[in-house]
Amino acid sequence: MTERSGYRIDDPEFWSPQALEGELRRVFQICNGCRLCHNLCPSFPALFSRTDALDPTREDAEGKLLAEGAPMEESEAVSRLASVRVSTENPVDRLGAADIRQVVDLCYNCKLCFPICPYVPPHEFEVDFPRLMLRAKAMRAREEGVTLQDRFLGATEFVGAVMTAASPLANWANHNPASRFLMEKTVGVHRERELPGWAPETFERFWEKRRDARGEGSEHPVAAGETPRALLFYTCHGNYNDPEVPQAAVEVLERAGVAVAAPPMRCCGMPALDGGDVEGCLAQAKENVARLLPWVDAGYAVVSPGPTCTFMLRHEYPELLRSGEARAVGAAVRDLGEYLVDLRRAGRLSLDLAREKPLRVAYHFPCHLKVQKIGMRSKQLLEKIPGVEVEAVDRCCGMDGTWGMKKEFYELSLGVAAKAKRGVEDVAEEASAAGCELAVASDCPLAALQLRQATGRKVVHPILLLRDACREADAKKKEG
Ligand code: SF4
Ligand code: SF4
């Protein structure tokens, strides 16, 4: 557990502006000496370039060494450096409030710096850069209030319920320049950002109707048996924007012999946390833990197709809530691909998969799966489909939840996506040269949105490709 830079929100120090500033400068100083993350995201370059600019010693030394721009003998370099001023002042101490604010704002919480950092707990330095940035955002939200932009982007349940209830109008507004202009001016969503469509029927409604049609009442955990049981944490995006994804997850899980439950759940809380609304996130986290615990106690795995949601439930809830219940729930959480691969390894998954035409898949590996260190499970599953080759696109898409939707970061976000876009285009060229069809897949719905905008190509969740291969195998069986 992170003790200094994490979420010890019950500690008065957490909400002390002086303690936060001290912690920011302490961690920035360590990072400034380390610089391993110099190319991960816009946040670190902003920090390092500013500290370099504020370091008179560095300028002086570089000026002496680079003035003529040509290599020089070591003895000459030593003699020139003899006259360099040596400052004992730390340039990080000279960072102003605006500099710190910029570093914080440019962190989009991809978490990629955490697994590579040698100074994360239990190291005595206790560096947890992403959580420190979230703490700084939380402090700002407490001092200045949560902005309307962050309130809107964090209110996934309210906005989702309203938009799906009026989905034809909401989808029209998504593409209407006047309403997008208005949206940018009021809630700060960039007018050119492609937005997810709104489903005419939520996954929750679909699930209710399915249970009614089968004469099943409300859902309760069933007693343990031989059958693997999974509670599907279907995610806000799956509920309001793309119910086909949780529906496909149910179909594949049931084909694999898993008993699936999908009782109503709250948003995982990441959109609120991203905007600094710690209280809002905590309320959602507490309610989800209370709802999930009876299922977990009865032996259900909590399975989700959303990498950010699994990350929240598994890693952030225990840190935020610091309770045994949150830890028990976190320990039962599985990414959908991870769960299916685990079943397969246990010899409990035998899916019939088929595909008529050869397919090349550009599989985007989401940051929030990478940071969970569970590997490319969806890629492994897709590779089981006959005729399918999968190439990984292991680059951050730069969307990162709601960050890339904000008008002030939209352009930068697309810039971060350039390498992922190139990766997809490389696979597309290979597919074309090999005469294969191409599919672009990502487990993360927001990465899918970003890649769709960056490449102009349709991007699907891997579970849809898996479901299609199951259906194709069925069709073949019927024919044969
Ligand atoms: S987060 Fe860790 S690895 Fe990255 S620059 Fe800072 S100290 Fe180095
Ligand atoms: S979490 Fe991601 S965006 Fe934030 S500082 Fe780390 S690498 Fe950069």
C-alpha cells in the first residue's frame, strides 16, 4: 500500500495543502534525478523541461560545453567546466504553482509510469506518481469545487440514463455542429471529438427482459457447485453505449458453461476520480463493494470486459476504502479475457471456433490492462480462432477516460495516439499485402473511440470476434 502519495484520505495530511505541496516537490525531485519516464506522456516532459529551464547551473555548464557545437578533448572540457557556477539550489524548489498545475493537468492517469518505476512502495521513496496526481486533482476540486466539465464527464449514470432514454435525439446531437459547439462551450467537450453512440436499450433492460421471458425473478447468488459462476460487471459503456459487448460476453461465457449473473451495479467511479471528485467516487466504490460482496462470498468471480473498471475494482477500491470487504472483492475481480484464459488453462473451456476467411487483427493492448500485469489475454484467445493472426499494437492511445474528450487536451490526445495509429496502419498494410481481411480490436471502449477517430476504421471489443467465431462454428456444424 502506498503510504505517502496514495489515498490515505482518512489521514489529515492528505487534505493539507502544505503537505501535498511538500509531497509533490519531493516526488518531482526524485523524478527529476531519474527521468526514466521522459517519453511516456506529456506530464513528464513538462516537468523536466521546466526544471531544466529553472536550473542555472545546467544552462551554464551546457553553454560552456556546447557553445561551439563541436566535440572537444576531455582536458579542454574539464578546463572549461572549472569556471562553471555550482548551485546548491534544487530547480524543483523553483517550480511555481502554475508549473505544478501543468504537470498535474497533463497526467491522464494511464498508470504506465507505475509498473516501470523502481521507487514504488515498498521502496522507501514510496513514489506513486499517478496517485499523487489524482491527490492533487482531488485537493484542487476541494478548494475550487469540481468543475462543470468534470461533473458532466463524471456523471456517467445520470448522463447515460438521460441519453439512452432519448437516444435518437442524443445521437443526432452527437453529430450536429450547433449542439457540439454548445456542448464545447458549456461542458468543455471538444466539438470534433467523436463521441460514443447511445443505445436504444440499455444492457440492464435487455437483461431484465431476458429474465422475465425465462420466468426468472430478481437475482441472488446461488449455492456453490461444480459450475463456474461469474458476475458480469457490465460497465457504464456496456450498459448505455454498447450493450452488444456485455451481451456477447454473456453468450461466450454461457457457451463455455459458465453460469452468469448480471445484477445492477454502480459506475466503477474512475470518471469521478479523474475529475477530483473523491467523495463521489467513494460513494460508488462503497456501494459496489456492498453489492458485490454477497456474490464474492458465494464464490462468484467478478468479470468485466472493461480494463479501467477491473483496475478500479481490483486495485483502487482496496486502496481507497482500506477495508477487508474491498480487498475480498478486489481479489475476486477478473478481466474477461483473463477469466476465459484461466478457464481454458483449468481445462474448463472448450469453445468451438471457426472462421471462413483469413483475418489479420490489429489488437490494441490497453494501458489499464498492461498495468494489471495479466498479459494480452484477448490476443491469446483470438489466436485460437482458425485463420486468425493477431498483431499487438502496444502503444498508449492517449484517450485515457475523459481526458482526451476535454477541449483543452483534445489535440494533444490525438498527438499521443499517433504511434498507436501507425501501429494499426502497419497491420492494415500487412493484411492488405497478404490478401486478408482486417479487424481492429481493443478491450478498452475509449481507446476504441480514439483509434476509430485517428484511423477512420471500425474498432471492436475482442469478445465480438470470439462470439462471431463461435456462431460460425455453429453454422458450419449445421451445414455439415
Ligand atoms: S515515476 Fe519513477 S521511474 Fe518515472 S521518472 Fe519518476 S522516479 Fe523515475
Ligand atoms: S499515469 Fe500516465 S499520464 Fe500520468 S504521469 Fe504516469 S505515464 Fe504520465
